[in-house]
Amino acid sequence: MPILNRAAELQGEVSEWRRYLHENPEILYEVENTASFVEQKLREFGVDEVVPGIGRTGVVGIIRGKGKGGRTIGLRADMDALPLTEITGKPWASKVPGKMHACGHDGHTSMLLGAAKYLAETRNFNGTVALIFQPAEEGGAGALAMVEDGMMERFGIEEVYGMHNMPGIPLGQFAIRKGGIMAAPDRFTITIKGRGGHAAQPHKTIDPIFIGSQLVGSLQAIAARNADPVHSIVISVTRFDAGTAYNIIPDQATLWGTVRTLSEETRDLAENRIRQIVEGMVSAHGATSEIDYYRQCPVTFNHDLETDHAIGVAAEVVGASNVDTNVEPTMAGEDFAFMLKRRPGAFIFIGNGDTAALHNPHYDFDDEAISYGISYWVRLAEQRLTE
């Protein structure tokens, strides 16, 4: 089954919504205008319930099908932008200095709105569709906020599905895999406290820069010599702050970094080894340390049965040959993982074509993907709610 005719008809209108949202980006939980736009559209479509304020600024829309089925599935889109200055030069470029939709959440929101309009018109399913519009995906744990606000229980959501555009995957194609598809993106800050002094008299100091420099190399041993080679792990020190002048050894140095893993076992190993290595090396040099280790979202883990459903629907829309069912996992994180921890479901990538990378100031969502995304959402709802 190709793209739905109605989805193709909606593409122009949905593109206009997408470009409006692109011009007016908002970040984290401060998505009041975006949430208001979503709420307004859902009411215009005649969905049965529109509930704002879930997880602070999230919105949930409820559409009940013609049949009497009692099951509810959730379809999720994220709404927030990034603190980045856009340089695309597009007519619909961001009008807000220092903010832009550099990850395509404007496209995600618009595609789900398009699906909402279609589903509210047709209602060719038994049961209920919960349309989830989430704030604060970009580091704010908005998915967790909505879950902790009781969203799953309040609306009786039994399965949950997410979708994200992916540059490099051709338009008209989807990609997915069972198990871990995106990493747990944790972060750490290591503060080394030594004893400063004159650079000409290092023997009278405890040099935190020297200690920190050794730590940068030693932390790589976790991936090289502690983790199972078949289990993906990335440890990167991304910032090193120390010193004020060429002739002063400072009292303190601070290292910032990130850890990316695809299993909870490897995640635990990484944190434990970082603490052991830091404490041992710093102590050996007579210094002290503080470690601030922050676990962000968990691994985005696709459940087997729900992934099979997603694959089947994507194949209906674009053909089986255009669905990669074993895509390489990415070490980027995605807080939809919090929803997948509470309910079974699946997260799929939709092709955005040959565009700039995500989180790049040249990036823009390709509106040609819209009809594919709408068709996927609609057929997923109809397929999962047939009983």
C-alpha cells in the first residue's frame, strides 16, 4: 500500500504548519506558543479530548474510533527546539535569535498533527489513539515529566510509538531495529583539587593539570580494556578547564565528559570504573576529587513484538525493500526511552534525505517526508486497533 491519498493531499497544509513552527522555535519546557498551536489545531479537528499541561507544557489529544474496542495506543512527537543560531537562509528560517529547530521537531509535531486530522475525520479503528506532544526532549527529560504526571495511567495507554527524522536515510525509507536503537547519554564532571604554586617550582605543588591529563588517557582504558568489545561504549572528555596564566600552576582543574552505552550492564560498568580510576589516580598524587555523575535518559529500547508491528506498517507505506529492519544503533540519546521503560513500543527513523546533520545550523526538515510520516502514523493506529 503506497502513501495514503489523503496524506498526500494534506502535505501542503501540514508544510505550512511546519514552517510556522520553524519560524517560531521554543526550547525545553518553554513551548507555550507551540503547545497552544497544537491545542488549537486539535480542537479544530474535533478530537474528543484535548488535555494541556501534562508534564508542565505537554499536550495530549484523544481520538476514539468507530468501534467499541477498549485498547489505547500512544503516538508521540516532540515539540522543542535547540539553543542554536540558524544559518539556512530559508524563507521560513527562525525569527528568534539563538534558537532554531535543528533537530526536526517542527516536522515531527506537524506530521502527528496531520495524522490527527486524518484520524479525526475517518476514525476507522476500534479503540483509542492518544496523541502525545512532548516538551523538553533536548536535555530536559520532558518524556519523564509526562510519564511521572501519570499520563500512561490517566489515558490508559498500553503501547507507545515514536518517530524521528534521520538525515542520510533517503526520503521514502524507514529504519528500525529490535533492542537498543539509541544510547543512554550520561555525563560527568570531575573536579581535581591540588595545590597551586609557581610554575618554576612544580615540586612544591600538587599539579591538577598533570593529574587531569593522565586521567583523560586512563578513562579510555574503560572502553579498551574493561568493557566487552562487542558491547558499544563511548567515553569522551569534551572540556578541560584549568589555569589563569603561563607561570601559575592552579589549585584546581575540571574535566567534563560524556558516556554513551547501549546496555544497562555496560552503563553501570562505566560509572563504577570512572569513579575507581579517578579516586585512585587522584589519591596517588596527593590530591582530592569530586565527581558529579549524571544519568540522563536510559537506552531507547525497542520491544520485539511492537517493532514487528512498526516494520509491517512501514512496509505497507513504502514497500519492504525500503525498510531497514536492522539499522545500526546510534550513540545519541532520546528521552522517548522513558516512555518505553513504562510501556512496550517502538521508535523508528524516517528518512530526511541528503540534508545537513541534526543539531547543525544548516539543517532543515524536508517537507517531502511529511506524507510518509502521516501515512505511517495513520496505518499504525488502524493496524494496532483492529480488534
